[in-house]
Amino acid sequence: MSITIGNIQSSSDDLLLKLLGDELRRRISADKAAPEFVAQIRLLPAGLRAMAATHELDVSLALDDLGWHFGNWHNIDLAEETARGLEELGATELAAIFRAAFQIAGAYWTELGSEGWTEWYHGSALKQALEPLNRQTEAVLEKNQLGIFKYWLDYARRHPDRVGAVP
């Protein structure tokens, strides 16, 4: 089922998330860890681009924290896309927190990109420096059940044309 203005407006949250996810999968062929991923999402309509860029952050925050996200998704261009995506989606508070965390993580970028970063990270100065930002992130996201995906839903309903919806 393709995305239309009508099915955005009439869909439940669950169905709309499925529609958006299906649309992203249809339009992006690159693996999320591949350099081509950022190039492909930059060709999408603004809303889908933002959703593609923020998807893995939502997963990271559900399972781990900001530092772990930068280790798993060790790509400066993707981090920039994620920050812009949060802003586009209206998640301005999260965008500010993410940008602050990204700035701190920059001082540890080599360590985050190393083979043994997962062992290094626990107990690291980076993890300690990010703790206040991780707490702020948790406080923002505990306001809803869907995490960053709530911003996706609200955005799609406000701006169906910016997620590639057709009449």
C-alpha cells in the first residue's frame, strides 16, 4: 500500500508507522551501515529523510544510550543528518541534546571507531560526560510511549506532502 494523504489521515498510529516504514524500505536500498545510506536518504522528501536519519537513534535510545549510538553508528555525516532530522521532525529539545552529545563524542571519535570500543566505553570518561544528556533524553522520551516514532506520526499528519504522500 502506498502512502496517500487519505491513508495518513485515516490510519491508526500502528498502521501509519507500518506505512512509513514500508515507504522507507521501498526507497532505500543501501544497508544503514554503508556510506551509500546517507547519500540515498539525502534524495528523499524532507520528512522521509528525517525519519530515515532518526530511526537508529530511536533504537539506540530504547536499548542503550547516546554514546553507544555513536559507537554503533560511527559516521559523522549520519550524525549530522540525525540532528537535522530531529529538527525537521519538530524534536527540537532532542536535537539540542543530540548535538551537545555529538560535540562531546567528537573528542572521543577515534576510540568510538576502534575495534574494542564496546569494552572501552563502559566506565569511560565519555560515558560519564554523557550521563546528564542521557538523563535529559530519557526525560524527554518518557513523555510518550513511542519514542522518536511519535515525532514521525505527528510530522506525517501535519506534513503529508513532505513524506511523499500523494492525494
